Amino acid sequence: MAHTLGFLWDVLLVSLGAYGGPEAHYGVFAKRMVDAKGYLSEDELYEYMAMTSLLPGPSSTQTLMAIGYHVGGAKLALLTLFVWALPIGTFLSLVAFLYTDARLPAWLLESTGALAPVAIGFVFYAALRMIKKGFKNPPLVIIGLISLLITLFLRSAWVFPVILFSSGTIYSVFNRSDSTTSPDALTPHLNYSLIATFISLVVFSFLTVAFSGPILAFFGHVLRFGFLVIGGGQVVIPYMVETLVDDLALLSLNDFLIGFGLVQGLPGPMFSFSAWAGGLAAPALSSPSVLASLLGMIGLFLPGAILILIMMPLWPALKTRAWAKPALAGILAAAAGLVLATGITLTVANELSWVNGLLIGTTFLLLVSQKIPAPLIVMLALIAGVWMG
């Protein structure tokens, strides 16, 4: 028990200190979980990072759950998820409730005006990081550019998973890596109960979207995001904009971007942004804000959590397969193009003015310089919003 509580305390400290998205999160994981505590080796951490990059769901959350599984099995992995996601999720749910109920001070509401362009600056910075990591050779550059062009002109949530899956499949077919060890048989490691649960959730999401009332349909849509998103928090944004803002009109693009800007300056997983989206959609869903936020959190995190519990026993054999590394490379290149297209689309959809352009560009340059942390950038944006208001 003491060992479990000690590990969960470390998870809480990581949750409160992990800013800036998955790339920054991994550095925090390495510093605390590897260097300070020795829960796993650095090589094992990078293996788990590679595995989660191939899975739908929140990659940094799944990586931390994999560490929990490595230390104490499935139960500790689930406890890790709760401790990691609840702080920021609870905070965003509260702020969303106060925002929709007009209980925030007028000056604070005015200060959020600069968060939308700042959030777009974060999207462009994420695209740059992914381009640097994903465009390793001419074929991968071509994959990324095709992904960019398709998602610029075909704005449909179903386009994104098709592009990611196709890119990983095509690149892995023509670029097989060498397997250094003989892979173990996979069948004995399959957890059929969890697989059945996952399939049931997929079916449930389609049924609720097609036949249920607004709140359950919303839950079904968010479950779909969790099933389809490969690449973490930045990649989920185009899905949510396309569905929640454009198709269902559950919240405005400005309100969406205000929450996305807020989450950039908060620690913990970016998927907790779903608590804000749910809270802001609550009036349109005729639902209590707390319920909509909770369903948003559960819907987005649950599929990825189940997948990591399925994958952990499989990983020792699966990682030796020749297609694994090339598939990851193809998916990452396509995701880079997708995120860049999202930045361009959001810029066009947002009010085009020299002030917004300046905020987007300044945010991007500050992030590239790595001299000012993300929370401080968001604080400066709030101050700028008060000044502009």
C-alpha cells in the first residue's frame, strides 16, 4: 500500500507540473519516473512512448498509464489515470460552469478575448514540432503534404482517421524494419473481456448518436473522438471543431478556442479539455454542466484507457514486428500535415485582423524560443485581453 500511495503521489506531482503537451510531458515523466524514482528504465519509457503513439487516445496519458501498469498492474494503471486527469478536469469543469452561468467577473470575461488567437499559435507550434519529428525523408514529406491538402479541402471528421490509418499502412508496406528477436505468440496475451468491452463501446457510440437524445448523443460523439484520434491532444482539435462546432453547433468557435487557450496554460493532459467542451455544450444539450463535463471526460479518456490495458500484455511481442516502426513514422507525418491544416483553418475561421495575426505570430515565436513557459504566455494573453477590452 505504501508503495502504491508513493507512486500515486509522484503521479500527482507530475500532473501538477506537466505543461506544454505530450512532447513536454515526456520530459517530466523521464525526470520524475526514471531519474528520480527509478520506476522504469529510460529505454522502457521510450518503448511505451512508441507504443502509445500507435494507439488511438491521449498519448501522454497512455504512456503514464503504461508506467503505472509496469509498476503495479491494471489497477494501478487505472488509479494513475484518475490522479493524472482529475485536477485539470475538475478545474475546467468549474470554470466552464461559471463561464456559461455568467458568474465570472466582467473583466475576466473580457480578458479571454486574446485566448483564441493564442490557442492558434499553440496549434502552429505543435505542427512545427511534429513536422521536425515526422518529415524525416521525401516519402514522409509527401505523405504530410497530401494530408495537409486533403484536410484543407475535405473538412469531415471521418477524413482524419482514414488519412492516419492509410498513411501508416502505406508507409509500413514499403518500409519494413528488421525484427531483432523472434516475436512471441500473441493469442495467449489477449484479454477477451476488455476487447469485448471496447467493441461494445464502439457499437454503443454509433447507437447513441443515431437513436438517443442530445446528451447521450454527445457522449457517443466524444467516445468516437477517443476511438479515432491518433496523436494526442493536438490532433483531437479538428475532430471536435468539425463535430461540436460546425456540425452540431453545440458551442461557438470563439468559446471553443477560449477553452483551448486556457488548457495550454494548465498542467496535465490536454484531453481534459473535453471537460470544458462538455460544460460549454451543456445549455444546448439541456443538461447540467457537471454532467456534460463528466461525460466529456469519460468519453474521451475511456477508449484510450481500455486500449492501453489491452496492449500492455501484448507489447513485448508486438514491438518486434517489422511493420511497427514504419507505421508509426507514416502516422506521425500525416498527423503533422493534419495539425498544420487545422492551424490554417482556425486562422481563417477566426476574425482576420492585424491584432489577431500579431497574437498568433508572437505566441508561435515565444514557444519556438522556449524562453517563456506556456502558462506565462496564457497569463500574458489574459492581460492583453483586459487591455484590449
